[in-house]
Amino acid sequence: MRTPDVKKSQLDKFKEAARQIETDDEEQFEKKLKKLVKQKPKGGLKAMSDA
């Protein structure tokens, strides 16, 4: 539900989004974040451009 008349701070919007995707507790957030974030390749960008 959205109420367009109420202006929310960026923090409030973030908290609401976290609740919607069930990451409003730190442990759940870490689990979901690890699924999304890929680790940097060894050697950084140079290793990628040499390929």
C-alpha cells in the first residue's frame, strides 16, 4: 500500500523495502546480499581486459 500524500525520508523508504523483501533483520539481509553480490576476480580489472 502506498500513500502518495505522505512524504517519507529515504531511510523510511529503505526500511519499508527491506521489510517487503524480508531482509529487515541483519542475518536475512546478509544471506540475500551474498546471493546477489559476486566477488571481484583475482587481479582486478587488468586480468579481465587481458582475457
